[in-house]
Amino acid sequence: MSALFPTYARWNIKPEKGIGSTLIDESGKEFLDFISGIAVCNLGHCHPKVTEAVKNQLDQLWHVSNLFQIKGQEKVAQLLVDHSVGDYVFFCNSGAEANEAAIKLARKSTGKHHIVSMKNSFHGRTLGSMAATGQDKIHQGFGPLLTEFTYIEMNNVNSLKEAVTEDTAAIMVEVIQGEGGIRLMTEDFAQALNVICEQYGCLLIIDEVQTGIGRTGTAFAYEQVGLDPDIITLAKGLGNGFPVGALIGKEVLKEAFNPGSHGSTFGGNPLAMAAAEAVLNEVFTESLLQSVQTKGQWFKAELENSLHSLPVVEEVRGKGLMMGIACNIEVAPIIEACREKGLLVLPAGPKVLRLLPPLVVTDQELKKATEILTDVLTAIDLKQEVKL
């Protein structure tokens, strides 16, 4: 009997150890981990340089109040600013907190409250970030939400033009909708976002919680579609498993986040900053980012070539090492069958398989995953039964 709230539909796997792209359970069974903690362990499990950085910091200092100057914060903030269009950084503990901070910053800096976000988006489960999330199933049971959010279909320029007014504080969007089915933003929609934000003087908030820190083959996904964000939110891959989130904002927003306007007790503590600095020094290199692009292109092509003739598969989509396989049936039994064969994958909505291998995944591991997926998807009949 568990003393935990039943907030998660847990799998019958008890992980004991992780090395790179491999997860090992208590029985010693090895799994090829294409979940990566849901795009968190971008450098794989127990990356030696991140592990060493945190171990060294453990012997120095764990935590002090943000009333003190913390050297690690300055180092990580500068790395984030150097590799983005932002000028200042606020540290917190998670993606939901980063998005909550973004909502507050947008409202306070503009003096307006209306925010446009996308249907099928996901921004977190706090009341503010949940209100920004354009999915009814996330809202159900929690009563009245934070008001003045409008949800539109991503890539629908006409709906965007109709939704934004002079009273709009911000538009909040993911470049690739992760929970929403690995849906990619078009360049036309990105261009329209830039134009409309300029026209109405509203802020552009890019949620890079899942797509950031090299996941799509560039430091941030917004770079690939020509967006010019005012606010960027981060978490997941930033700490490679150590809890840390961040908001990056432009110079014009500095005064809105003055002393006392926002805060986080644990945000940016020395341990989190040690992990984040080690991660960014590894990820924000030309060689690693180029390898993500190369591997992603090969993986997508290999999946398309192997799966295109299967009746259950509709489309392979994604960017870098954030991939989705859209199916015409619900994918829960497919995920279970992959698990039985030693491959861990996720859903992205009821009918999409989500693949999030570590950025350091090997070519051999990508090939093995392709073989398992092909075997499992080939074994499906039209009654949604997987023949193992």
C-alpha cells in the first residue's frame, strides 16, 4: 500500500541505475531510454561532467537565500544570454514556475491582462500555467481559471489576427507542441507572430521548456523559424535531472521585475547552478548541436523509410531529437509492447508516439530503436491488438 497520492499512472518498472541512454531496473533488465525523463536528461543519465560538477558543489555550499550574490547564477545567466536574444535571467525550479513568471512579467510590464495561447498547448499545472494551457482535460475539476486567456489553433494566421487586440499583453506559444502531438510551427505562422506582436505592442513568450537546450538541434527551437521572443521559458534539459527552471527576458522588461516583484526560495541555488553550468558548457557547442541535427535527420528518414508502408502509421514528424509517430489508433498498447522489448517511449496525446532520446544517443541505439518500433508497429492488426 502506497502513501503517495495517485496522481500518476505509474508503470511497473522500478529504475535503479542509469548510464547514458540506458536505464536499468531493480531486476537488472536494461531499457533503451527514449523518454530521457521527458526531455530532461538531454546528456543522458549520470553524465560524468554534470555529476562531477554537482559532487564538487556538494562539498562547498548547498543553499543560501537569494538575498546573497550567488556566483553560479551570474555564470549560467551569462551563458543563456550569450546564446539567446535575451538580456536578463530569472531562475526558478521548474517549467511551470518559469511560465508562471512569464505570465506575471507580461501582465506587469504591459499593464494589460489578455494573453493569447494555442489549443493543444501545455504550459504547466499551476493555476496560471494551467490557464495558459489550451487543453480542456487539464482544466477539468479545478473550477474558475485565471481569466483573459484566448486559445487559437497554432498555424492559423487568420485566427491569430482575430484574437489579438490592443488589450493583448502577450502571445504564448511552443515552437513544437510536445504534449499536443509533436506539432511543428510553420514559418508563415512564425512570421505572422513577429508582425502582429510589433503591430499591437504585445510580448511574444516562447515556451522552450521541452524544445530548449539543444533538443531540436539549435540552442533554442525559436531560432529555426525566425522568431524574435521577448520572453523565453526553460527547464527540463537545463539541469539534466537536477530541478532548475529559468526565464530569459529582454532589456525592456528589467524594471518590471524589480526587488519584491517576484521570487523563488530555491530558485538558482548553488547546486542547481553547478548542474546547469556543466550542462550548458556541453550542449552549447557547435559540435554537439550539429550532431543533434545530423542524428535527427537520419533518425527521421530511417523511421519514414521503415514505417511508411504500415497501415497503422500516418506520419513521422519532428525536429532534431524530438520525434513523433502519428498513428490511426491509440498508442497505449504500442508503448507497452515497446517496453516489453526494452524500448521506453511516451505518448503525445492519445494517437502519437513521442521519442525523446538523449542528445548523446549513438547511431547504433537509434538503429536499435527503429528496429523495435518497426517490429512492434508491424505486429499490429486493425483491432488495435499487438501481436508479440
